[in-house]
Amino acid sequence: MIDLSKKMRNADDFIKHLYVHMNELNQFVIFSGLTFQEFVSSVDQLENLLLLKNDNENEDGSFNMHTRLAFVEESDLTKFSKVMSDKKGDLCWIDFSEEKKLNLLTPQEQAELLYIGHKNEPIRTPFYHQLQNRFVYLEKKDDRVTKVYFRELNDVNELVMTYFNNIVQAKERAASFWRRKPTSSTLAFNFKNYDEVREIFNDGVLLSVYRVEKPKVSYMLELRDVPEINFPEEIWDDLNTILKRQPNVLVEATVKK
């Protein structure tokens, strides 16, 4: 049984916070607190990226003559994500399987892609048979907001869990370094009742993770619904006020030795 009556935590007592708001009807999710590099490391099988908008020059990237757009090959994705983490400006891309598929895009489809890059929204469904894309990614760094269209909404759950597991694993690696002995710890966050969590995602939710030292090392992930937030960037101004409320859902990831 988890005791929620202990000392109230403020924002700095947590390792990381993430805001998530899902729109199931239009198949997109608004994130705040998620970087492009974190997105790349939290999804599986991300292939090539067609850059619909990039406010920074992609000097090392490739260029497709048919669409007249730059793209990033899968082999360069890790490097590109690291470079972009230090850059300012908006970023918009759509993933695709292979370059020859880009050459099959019709003028209408190319126009739709340019519209997405210009308006940060699609005219119709942003998932194309030729590209076999899973995502459309729209990041506005000034607003600390990322909007992602998902072909499969179940990928949202996997992304969020992997995102927090990556954070925890990095924390444990750092702790192991200072202890000067390797750790064979394994841990995993898992939403056992995803239907309950998905309902909260639809309302807008703040997810916050913290580390517990005693009686055993573990990590707790708190989920609080925040349906009153109209603009995602507001979450950071009201963070300590929101954290005073009891979480709607509490998930534990125990470190097993």
C-alpha cells in the first residue's frame, strides 16, 4: 500500500515532468516537456525523416529532387537529433520508408505536405500510403510545445513509458557510477489499466517521476489530470499548485537487484 500522506513534494523534488493531451478524434497528441531527441529515443523503428519545416540549416542532410525538400536518413538520425537539441526554431517532419517512395508523391500530396509545414496542421489525414509514415511531428520551441500525429494511438502509451524508463535507467547508471560498482537492476513502468490512463490522456495529464531511496530503491510516476489547462505552456507556471493535488494514478517501477 502506497502512503500518499507523506511530505508534499514541490516541482524540484521530481526528476522530470511531462504534459500530455490526446485528441483521439484527430489522432494527435500535444506534449510539453518532450524534446525531439527524447522523442527519437522513445519510439521504435523510426526510419527516414522528410523535413517539412526546419528553421536551421541541415548542412549534412540529403535532398530529394522530386519534392524539393531535405531529408534525414535513418543512419544519420541520432546525429541529427543531437544537433537539433542545441538549436532554436521550429521543426516539422514526416517519416517515410525509403526515398524512392518520395518520388511517387503526386502534386496534390506534395502540396498537402507543404501546407503542413506552413500551417502546422494537415488539410486531411496526414498518413500517406506511399510513405507508410507513422508520425507527423510539429515542434514549436518558443512555446515549449510539440504536436505529434500518430497513425496508431497505442504508440502513445509505449512512447510515454519508454520516455520515463529511459530517464530512470539514465539515473540508475549515474548512481551506479558514483557507487563505483555495476548494477544489474531492471525496472519498467507499465500501465496495467491502459483504458483508465487513456481517459486521463484525453483530458490532459501531467506526469511526474521521482526516486524513492528507502526501504528500497524505487521510482514513482504520478499522473494528475489538468483539464483546465488551455495552453500547454501554462503548465510550467502553475506546476507547484498542480502538484499539491493528489495524483489520479500512481505507478511504481521497482528496481530489482
